[in-house]
Amino acid sequence: MKILIYGAGVVGCTYGWQLSKAGCDVAVLVRKEQKELVQKDGIRIICSDFREKTRKDTDIIFKPTVIDELSSNNDFEYIIVSTNKLQLSTILPSLSKSAGKANVVFFQNNWNVFTEIDKYLKPEQYFFAFPFMVGGGKEDKSIHCAISGLKYSNTPLGEKDGRITPQVEKLFIILDKANLKPVISNQILVWLITHYAVAAGLSAGIMSLPKLMEFIRQNIKYPQSALQSKLEGRVIVQVVIDKDGSVIQPKILRSINPVLSIDNAFCEEVLRIISIMPKWKPGSQHEIPVKVKFTFPVRFTLPTD
């Protein structure tokens, strides 16, 4: 069976590695600038596997087939989309043109993208799954992951209308062969929505949202240079919570109005707030500290006094 992992992150690479061990022909889609390096060096995976009740540590180089573009005449049976949900807006137009006859499996923490997917793919082209077995982070270009051995950890999958189709059953068989504990759900959308917050909490307890919003409220300063613009809105920022709880690598994902020169003042204020944040509760997977990405909004409103 030929499987494409669309997105070379922790979840995609770990599942891809396990599927290749189970006999699948696995390829990974990477950015053009990464292709040569990944082909040459492979993907280093440092894994703690808890499935056999005792912890088994592995340090391997995963060397899948590497591609940097997808053609509509591809011969993949499944395309597993394991990218960040925020990237779907750019991925879906590409998949609508290049998925071909492959079954697309959305392997993400989705809860509000179902109608968006329908704009680009036919219902029979895709279904959903959730990578509840794997967690971890990246460090020094290596993947540090854990495969769960908890009783209730599994890989739920299913069609959004609840039907048990041949493509779902076939993926179930290969996931089972890879010991990734698949479970076919006839209410996968309900499962995804219900477990959205739960899964986020298991990945990293970090900081409660009310406390985060209160910290921002107490420390935010509307940029004086922007007062005349009377601009209000949200800046979306992504940070990495380091293993010791430090907030690092801030990245502005969406600003208020990038067309305006004053927009930069709002972004600078967000970065200032992040620079003075206290340490958060670090993320962990099976008691192993891991780096975790976290995305949140910072809202700016005009001062009233």
C-alpha cells in the first residue's frame, strides 16, 4: 500500500514511520527547500514507546520517499494530511487539483473546518481520523515523540456520515497491523468536536486561557503612534512553550491590517507582551517534557479615557 504523509511534522512522521514498519510504501511531502536535505539525511526520530507496558526508547533515522509536489496522476492509495489546521486554507486548493484517486485522510485536531473541506473535495474523496496515539515536539531538527500505551489511547477514524466504507476498513487493517489501535467511529465529527479541547489539554496543560487573557489585559498598551488610525482588531500569534516553560519563538500569523504601515506597531506590542510573560506550565507527553506550539489572539481596542 502506498501512503503519502502530507506534512513532515511530529504526528505525520511518527505515524508514517510506524506504517512503513508495518510494510507500507510511505512517502513524505516536504517543502522544496527541504527536499534535498531530507533525502540525504533522512528524518531523525527519538521515540519513547509505551505500548508494551514498559518504556522502549528508540533513536532511528527514518528514510521515506521524499517528494516536494503532488501530481493528480499519483498512485497513492491514501494521503494523510497531518499539517497544522491553520494551513488548510492553502492545502485544500492544492488537494482539489492533485489528490487524484487517492483517499484523503484528515489527521488533525479539527472541529470547525468541515464545510470548508466540502468546498474543495467531494464527500467520497475524504474521511477523518485523529492521531490520539502520538505526541511530542521538534528539537534541533529531530523529532522527539511518545507513542501512548494508555488503555484509552487509540486512532479513531470514520466517515462524516457514519458509514463504514471499504476505504475506512482498509486503513483500519493497516493501522491495526502497525499497532496504532484504530477504532472505527460512526460519529467521528462528534468525536472530533468533543475531543478538541481534551486533546489540547493532553498535549500541554500550559496556561489556562482565562489567566492568559487576564495577563494580556493587564499588560497590553494600545500603541500611541496608532491612535489617529482608530484601528481595532486582533493579532494572531503563535509561540513555542519550551521544556522549562519559557515562551520562545513568537511568530505573528495574522495582523490587523498588513496594508497599513501602522500595522507594525500592533505586532511589536504583541511581541513585547510575549517577552515579559512568566514561564508557563511546560507541556509533557507521558511525563516526558516536550516543546509545544500554542496559538492565541491578542485583541486591541481603542482606549476609552
